[in-house]
Amino acid sequence: MSAEQQNNEEVTIDLRRLFILIKKHIISILIWMIGLGLIAYGVSEYVLVPKYTASTQLLVNRKTADANHADANQAYANQQADINAVTTYKDIITSNVILKGASKYLANPVTLVKKATPAKKAVYKTNDGTRTLVKKAVKAKPAVYKRESKSYSVSANELASAVSVTTTTSSQVFTLSATAETPAKAQAIANAVAKEFKEQIPKIMDVNNVTIVAEAAKGTKSYPKVKMITMVGVLAGLVISLLIIIIKDLSDTTVREDSFMTNELGLTNLGEIAHITMPKDWTFTAKTAEKRGSSRRRV
């Protein structure tokens, strides 16, 4: 037998032995898989702190000198410049200038709906000694504010780690995402940063058109991924159980085949003794041995 044939035979025997071990210990393997899968599910569902992510989309256009009379080439050049500037907008959004303003807004998220109106005195006109009311007096009216969301205390440093910006190739639209402990907080952070960016970017760059394409909705759960962690637990149970079974089998020195005695140890096979099954009620006593000995002498 060649060395290659011997190696193939050993591989076949090893695979066969592996299948035998799996079949023999299938219950323990299933217990390991189900057990670690349940542990992974419990940890990911009830122990790990969940995170929620909300996203908003923004579109930014730069100012042009004479947009109405610009030719097609100039318009295309401006569009490409806007696309290339998206990376710059990304850096500006995550800068302290924007994040500090967003942090301040989150602490008191109110928007001015109507400005305050000062009081005005009535205006009269005198004609031939007769005083005529020209304009009535106007009472002062306070400013009207609208509360956008619940107040949140989030520092600029915390916003820097919570906010991320993703871009798409050849697109002027970029996505601003915010991650927080609750869906409402993630939504509030994303909208606050987008609002502050819209207000501040015209002061920083030559931009006159910032559009929030889609405001952030309530965040969706982004961490932990329960299904994936559970599957990892099940797979870990399978691997660990197989390793334990294989190591236990390799450390077992029991001789299982006659070929090991003849080929590996060089011993001569003198014969085989079959397995004898005795009755359950059979017992071996001295009287039984004496009876068996006398029967042998008679023969």
C-alpha cells in the first residue's frame, strides 16, 4: 500500500470516526447549542444597553453669481463643485461650532413662531378743534415660541461621538445619523444638529440654499443585533461541544480495533473471544464451581 493510499484511508477512517462521535453525542451537542444560544439571547435582549439610530437627509447648494443666465457647462461645473464640497460639509457638521449650538438648542428646544410686538399709542388728528382718532392703540404682544421636543442635556463632546455623516457617490445629498439610548432622543439629536447646520453654514461658507430633505423620525434599534448575537451563541455551542468531544476521544487510550494491535504494536492475533451475555439471575458460587469441575472429570 502506497503512502498516499494510506493517508487517504486514515482520513476516511478519521471522518468516519468523527461522524460516529457526532451521532453518539448528538444530544449533548444540541444541549450546548441551545444553551449558549439562550444565554446569548438573554444577554443581548436584557443585559446590553440598547442603542437607537435616527437619520435625516440634507441638500446644500452654493451661491452662484447669475444662476438664471448660467450656461449648461457652468451649471454642471457648479453641481460637481457642490458634490466635491460634501466632504467639507461633513467636517463642518462634526465641528464644535455646530455641535455647541445643537447642544444649547437641545437643552431648550424652542422655535420662534412669531416675534414680539411692541405697544403703540393711539394716533389722533385735530381738525377745527375736533380731535379725531386716526389709528387705534395697539397693545404689546409677547413672542410666540413652539417647543419642538423634550429637553436633553447633551454636551458637544457627547454629540461628537453620537453623530455620524454618510455620503453617496455623485450625490449632493448626505445623511446625518444620531445614536442615543432612546428613539426620541436620537430623533431630537439628529434634527437639532441638522437645524443648527442649516442656520450656521451660510455664515461659514458661500452657501444660500440648505434644504432638509427628510427630517429624522423616531430612531430604530441599531444595537445590539439580537438575531446575530444569538446565532453566534448557537455556533459557539456547536464548536465548543465538538472540541470537547474530540479532545475527550483523543485522550481515550482504549483499543478499538484488532488492526492497532497487529500493525502498530506488532503483536500476533491468536484469536477472538465473543461477547458472552449471562442471565440476570445467574450467580457464580463455590458450589457451582465444584459442580462444573466434577462434570469436566466425568467427561
